[in-house]
Amino acid sequence: MLRSVAFGLRRLPYSVAMESRARLRLLAVSPYAAYPPVGGGKMRIYHLLQEWMRLGHEVTLWVAPSDEPELEWSSGEPRPQLRALPALARSSIRSKISALLSPLPSEVWARPPFGGIPYGEEARRFDVVLLMQAHVGRYAAPFIEAGVPVILDQQNVESQISSEIARLAPTRMGRARARLDVWKWRSYERGLLQRVQRTAAVSDADALAFRKLVPSASVTVRPSGADLRSLKYVDHGKNRGDSLLMTGTLGYLPNLDAANWMIDRILPAVRRVRPSARLVLVGASAPESLRRRAGIAVEIVGRVPDVRPFLEEADLFVAPLRAGGGTRLKLLEAFAVGLPTVATTVASAGIAVRHGIDLAVADDEETFANEIIRLLDDVSARRAMAESARRLVEERYDWRSIAADYENDLYDVVQAGQGRGG
């Protein structure tokens, strides 16, 4: 008989009541649309802005995409003022050469600060500007010149990510390009960190990397989280057919490497013991090389509007990443719905997990396969693990408490700017 579990949200650490604080006019600048919130970057932007609007702040979102933006927002929710900014295409040979020869990373080169960006008094209508990724760092200049405080919200250390991609790239040209990006990103990140008033990192490791780049930088840790309003706990004690779920943008090289490693080395070892085990891959941009690998034991779903049904129907969540940075929001989602998880140390980095308690950690293919088999066999172990992981999310990774804590940074940089102005 399954044991019922009832989780109650803990009291959120709202340090100061909203009514005692001024309403802020926030401008967020993003390299991609935040809606639908599919993928870690979009999810972070969407949920932070959503919570700040619920706290009473006025939010404007400018989107500078590499393709056509989806300027939509969920119905029935607070809605920001939305605007699309122009970006440079990198489709022609000339533009590709120009981007390659530029000292700027190509993602930054593609987003020049033109197209009606405000200056002077017009820029001062905002109290705080948030750059949601360094990709849009060039838009900061007019606001900095106008004395408007700027926060860099950095979900990754891009120079480190480029270094990982250089290691994983399958071609010599790809590795050379990634090594060039390491140099470009390191130089650009250093300059941007020196110019903004504060940088928000998603983990202690990322914060340390930023401080090494610029020891004088003001860096705080504001992790990513899970939406506990919509992610309900589901008892995964009953086996649903040995279904293993992995989510993420499948065209992103660290995720693609993880999927191939799972298919080539880990899944066959699991199926020798559990022949019914099958891997379900959910995520956008799966290359043809991966799609060809679909079969009896591997299902490639692609992009979905809502990942919750897949999380609820799986038996285990797997995250066999061997490269990457930031915080894995997909792990937090799995934790929130009570889905037991097997992950590498890299995949669980940035989350305050206890190995063997909140999730099973394995860094080689044999151990990874054995942990999957053990949890598929042991109902009580995976239920205990799921309950512990859900409590972790409630205590530390609820978007409501994260946004409330982050709100302190918004007021801090505004007050510091007023002090300098006075």
C-alpha cells in the first residue's frame, strides 16, 4: 500500500513587507523570449519577472533574439510590457566572417545597441536594468551613462562553457572555434563585470569564477528554482514500465554528449538486467544524428509545451552530463514532482544536494547503470529519495523565495546609485 505524502510550503523569507518598499520600474533585457518558459534560460527569466510583478513592481521586457521573437505571455498572469529589439543575422558568408573577426563573442556581436535604445532622461525612466545574460551586455552603455544601475544576471560562466565545448566538439574546426570563443568570452565577461553595479550568479562555483575574473566585482548568488505552484508532488513508488527520462535542449553540445553516452554505454548495461528499460528524450533541436537512434529502447519526443506529464509518468530522471555549468533547472523540476534522480556530479553542481539522500550520483557508466538498476528495484529507496529532494526544493529553491531575496539586490543598487548621485 502506497504511503501518502503531504508537503506544505515553508514560510517564505520575505525580509521586508512589500508595502514598506517603493514600487520599482524594472527593465529586463534578454537574448531570447521568455515565453513559453521551456529551457533553463527562459524559465529563469519568466519566473523571476513573474514573481517581481506579483510583488508589485512594474516590469518591461526587451527581447533581442537571434530569430523571430515570440512576444507572448501566459494568460491570467501579470504581464510585462514587451518589446522586440533588432539583431544582426549571421546567415551570409560575409556576416559569418565579420562575426568571426570581431573581438566580441558572436552572440554579443549579433546584438548591437541600436534601434531606439533610450538615452539621457528617457533612460532614467527605469530604476534598475537587468541584463539577462552577457549576450545583451552592449545594451547597458546608455543606462550606465545615465546613472541607472545595471545588474548582470548570468546563468553561466560563458568562457567556461566555451572551454567545455572545445573539449567535446567532434571536429577540429569546431574545437578551434570554441577555443577562440574562450578568449573572446573571458575578455568580454571581464569588461562587463567591471562596468555593471552587481552580478547575480546562480551558484557558488560560478560566483567564484566571476570573482577570479574581476576580484573587485560585486557578486551575489541567486540560484534558479522550481515553480511549486504548478509542480505537484507525485508518488513514483509504483513502477511505470522502467521508463528513464532525460530533458534538455538536445542540440546543445553537453546535452547531446550526455544523450549519446546514455544510449551507447549506460542504457545497454541497464537493459541487460532490466530488458524493459527505455530512455525517453524530451527537448528541442535534436540533430538528425540523434534522431536516427530512436527505436525500441529510445524515444525522442522533441520539444513539448509542458514537460510535466513526462515527469509524472517516468520512473527515474537521468542526467548523465559530463560538461556544463550553471544550475540544472531540469533536476529541480524532477525533485519537485517527486521523480527519483540519477545524475553526474557535473549535472548536480550548483544545487545543495546530499549525495545518496536527495539523488544518486554516478560519474562512470558502470556506477550510473548500477544506480538506475538499484532504484528501479527498490521502491522504498526511491520514495525516500524523492521525498527528501522535494523538501530540498521547498526549503531552498522555490521561485517565490528566490525572487523575494533577489529583490534586496534591486533595492540595494538603487539606493547605492542614489547615494552616488547625492
